[in-house]
Amino acid sequence: RYAKMKTVTNIYILNLAVADELYILGLPFLTTQNVLSYWPFGSFLCRVVMTADSMNQFTSIFCLPVMSM
């Protein structure tokens, strides 16, 4: 339907937007950890939030240079 919108650049922009949204979802957990100086949410949520944070950082660092080419 929107064939002109399916460009490589738009796909990278979508990936960057999704990574940013997922990072924003994890910010309350990271802020709480910084305020309390410990992780009160359990080990499972620690793994989930930290893994998502790492993946979002990689995605952001990867997508921005690729889009600038």
C-alpha cells in the first residue's frame, strides 16, 4: 500500500525508534536503581532490563552511522 515508504532508511529509522521506546520503558527501573543504590526488582528483571538496555545501545550505535552513509 505504501510502497514508497518501504525504503532502507525508513526501516533503520523504525528500528531506531523502537530501540528508543524500549529504552524509555526501562528508564524507571534504571532510575530507581540509581536512587536506591541497589536493584530491588529481582534477578530476572535485572537480566531483562540490562539485556534490553545493551541491545538498545547497540541498535542506536549501529543505526545512526548506517543511516548517515
